[in-house]
Amino acid sequence: MICARSILLSTCLAFLLAACGGGDGGQGQSGSTRCTVGEKKACACTNGGTGFKRCNGDEHWDACSCNGAPDPDVVGGDDIKGGHDGQGGDDGIGGDTVIGDDGTCHPACTGKECGPNGCGGTCGTCGAGETCDPSYTCQPGVCTPDCAGKECGPDGCSGTCGACAEDEICDVSAQCVPGACQPQCAGKQCGDNGCGGSCGSCPNGSQCDVELGTCHTVCQPSCSGKVCGDNGCGGSCGSCASGKTCQSGQCIATNQIECRELYTDCFPDCAETDQTCAQACYASLSATGKTEADAFMNCMQTNDCYNAADINDCVFASCFGEYLGCFHGVDTCPQVATCMDGCGSSNQTCWNDCLAEGTTDAQIGYYNAMDQCLIGLCCPDDTALCNQTAGQTCIQTAMAAGGGCVWPSIACP
């Protein structure tokens, strides 16, 4: 009998054996062709593997089945009575394997999402970002166990890096050490006790120094009344601009300042009740500035201007010269006049700013010239009348824009 090339070789051999009455069906072995129904035995496959064959209802052997794993009821070719009847067996690679009566391996995937099916295949694959766990269930994430330098303890993926002997324990460094762990808390208020526990916790408002095992109060920064300097916790309340340095939380001019700068730049940076800051400002005065400031302050104290109902009235009535001696600039009288000319015909604020930049002599000269202008317009025969109501009304009109005595119209003495 000739077999077509398209027929599998193993099937062709089975046909040959049946057609030629080939003994016991063992591919060349001789013997009786009759057998007990349901009887099984191992047989050799042409691919070098081992299959099994069954005695059919005609008491003849079926062809050797080589399509699946060997029947687990057939060991070493010994005959097994009663048959396998499709019961499962362990295939050693991931669960039960079921071999049918026809010798075909049936995948075992009940309750499985993934993993081997017992017949060399798989019960399914997990999606991207998932992994198949030991129960053959897809779980999110891919966990990589970490057991570097560890003898025991968790591996970070619900597993373990090893187990210690009965007389050992796993310490906090994941090493197996003899005996039971003894907590080490002598002299400690908080922190690790060396056995995975704690030596205590710190109260609210404090924190644990883990190296020393002691509680320390948590620092609260304070910058009240400060514009610069330390906040009490190692931080800063701010920094000073160029030309100034921080003293007592305030920015003080680094260079020696003049009397006017004491009142326009330094004192305003100090809190109202911060005497330390005020004293630091005074200490920053130049020699000339200190002389001028002392003269002004002494006059104010002598005339009790600091407690006057109107401090400005007291200054102009009793300490006007000392005031000008402190609050002056460096411009000469002609420079002041040029400045005022550039202000326009009615900008009184600009006129006053120009006058404030004049030297003491320039300012005194201007004020004296203004007095003469006002007296000439409002009370030429009796200067005492200038202080009466009519005189004051006349003066205010004369100094207003368009009046007869405005700053730009006052000539340098």
C-alpha cells in the first residue's frame, strides 16, 4: 500500500499497521491482534516520543496516539485495565492537563486569565502595564522584587527575600541575626528602636531628631517689625538695597548720612517704637550731620515742640533756623531759581522741592525775600498787621498761583 505524501507520516504508519495486520500495533512488534476492551498501553511515536493506544470495542488495538502528552495511566508500556476515561493529570507546567479518550491534550484554563494552559499554550495574556500573578490573574503594574543585600524580609512585591532559621530573627536591615531583637531606646525620646518599632513620638510643635532620638521644638520664623535680617530660624526677613546695611532688622545707610537723610531715609524705615533702630540711624550720621541734628533736636526739646499741639507751628516759630540747618540741600540760590523756572507758572509742589534742594543760605535768602514781598503787599506800614485775619488772607492770596509773591518771582538776595 502506498501512502500519499500529503498524509501525516504518523497517520500513514497507523494505516499500514492496520492494513497489514501488524502484530500488536507496536510498529513492527509481533503478537496477537486481539486485546481486552478498554485496555491501554504505551507505544513509540515516529518523532521519538511516547504515545498510547487503547483496545477498542472490536478487541483490537487503535492506532498509537501521538497528538498529545502520554496518557498518565500508561507508565513504561505496562497495560492498565479500565482505561483513563478523560481524567486530568499534572503536566508540570502550570496546572491540570486533561487527556481525552482520543489521546488529545485539552487545555485547563478554568478560573485563569493568563499563564500556561497545560498543553504547551496559554490561557491568555495580560495587557500593557499588567503582570500575571501566581494565581494566574492579571494585576496592574509590573513589580520588580528588590532583595539586593537582603537575607530576609519583604521583597517589595508581596514576596519575601528569604526566611531565617528558627533561632534567628530578621532585623531592620533585612539580615538574619541570632536571638530575639532587643529594642534600643536608652536616652531616646523618639525614633527607631532598632527592631522595627518606635521609641516614642514627639508632641505637637516639636519634631524628632532621628539621629539623636530627641524631640526639638519646631522653629517659628518671626519678622514682625523687620524689613531685613534673621527671622530667628536661620532664614531671612529680607535684604537691603545697595548702600544700606541691616541693623536691628532695619536697613540703615552704610555710608555716613547727613541730617536731612536721617529724617527722610533712615527714621522712616524704623518701627515707631524701635529705639534700637533709631539709635542706629543716629550713629550713622556724618560729623556735620550730627552737629546739625543735635542743634535741631536741642531746639525742639528746649521749646517743647515734641509735645506741642501743632509741631509745625512750633518749629517755624521757635526752631526755623535749626530746621533749615538740618533740612537743606547743596544747590546755590541761582540753581534753585533755575529749577523753579522749569516748574511752570503754577506748580507749587515743584517750587517747594526746588527750594528744599538749596543750601541753608539759599533757603534763608529766599524766605527773607518772600517775607519782604508779603510785607510790602499786605502790611507795609505795620508788620504786626500781617498776623491779623486781614493780613493772613492777603498773604494767602499773594502766595497763590497768579499772586504777587510766588516763588519763581522771588529774586535771589
